Amino acid sequence: MPRRTRNRHWLVRMLGWLAALLALLVAIPLVLVPVYLVVDPISVPMLERHVTGRPVVREWRDIDALSDRLKASVVMSEDGQFCRHWGIDVSALQGEVEDLFAGRPVRGASTITMQLARNLFLWNDRSYVRKALEIPLAVYIDLVMPKRRILEIYLNIAEWGPNGQFGVAAGAEAAFGIEPQNLSWERAALLTTALPNPRVRLPGDPTSGLREVAGVIEQRARRYGQRASCVAPDGVLAL
């Protein structure tokens, strides 16, 4: 067989494998998102810790067993438009693109649904490729899942402590030794502060700076918390 023909066959074979791999990567979330309507998932970081033999602590809690103050605090801190958008905050993304091209710092503009997509199917290292994948995944998740289920999964798979604590039940136990029900505003806000960096931010032993951040979250949640009412069974959070 001529060398040129062999090279062409090799290239066609490689393209076939790449197409099959891409189809598999697309099929995984397409299949699993509807399954996760009824099956409680684990996240990629949880799976990674299991595979590498590191501890994972997670106890699932139904959304109605979680403090409404916590729900309001998380939504108002992480994604104030959660109940209004379709998985992505278009105006926030436009602002991020403008900042990027202007050379200004960018913050990510990740909605709760985009964070859920990342935790379930992607990786944590920041990149524009990951961000580009988050967007269609978040739209698909929002199309398939009601807001209550999206927030319920998010609160139960987010990393919430420095030693493999995942989900708010493990986070509340590690920080305060309590269940995540009927939380005071202070504790709900302090728990929320851990979400960006749970290995550094410790709600159970907060620095003055962390208390200041919690105070801002509490003030915002007290004032605007009913914007998260789409996750309440009767449309009203008990704040």
C-alpha cells in the first residue's frame, strides 16, 4: 500500500475515533440529566476523591429539609437571577465578554446551573473551553430540570468543607455541628461564604473578613431573598 494511502487511512481512522469520543461525551449528559431527575448524583470532584482514596463525606438532604434562609443566601450570593434565567445570565455573560476584550479582570459570570453543569460533567480548572461547554450544558439542564431540583442537587454536591465535605449537611456539621435546618441568618450567611473556596474559608472559624462578607450576604438575602421563591413549594420562602 502506498505511503500516502496508509497516511490517509490512518487519518480517517483517527477522525473516526475522535468523532466517536465526541459523541460519547455528548451522550453522557444527554442521558444522565433526565436520570438525575429521580436519581441523586455524585459530582466529578467527589468521584475523583473516591478514585484516589481520599475521604468523601456527603449525606443527601431533600430541598424541603433545608433552611429557606440558606436557600435565599446561596441564591442571592451565587446567582441573583436564578429564578428568572434559563440556565445562563445573558447580560452577565455579555458584560464578561466586554471586560475580557477591554483587558479588565473577569469574574466568570457562572450561574448556579452552570456551576452544577461543571460539578456534574466537567473539570474545575479555569479555561475558556470549560466555560464554553458549561453554557449549552446549563441550558439543557434548565430545560429538563425544574429550579427546585437544580438547587437541590447543587446544595447536595457542592464542596462545603476542607476535608472532603460535600453538600450542605456535611458542611453544616463540620462548621457548627448542626443540621442545615432552621438556621439563623448569621449561620446561613456564614455557610454560604464557604462556597467559592471551602478549603480556605471556614464558616465555623471565620476571620473578620469572612464575617464581613457574610454580613453583606445576609443583608442582601434579607432584603431580596424572595427572589429565590421559585424553589419554595408554595412560592413563598419562610424567611
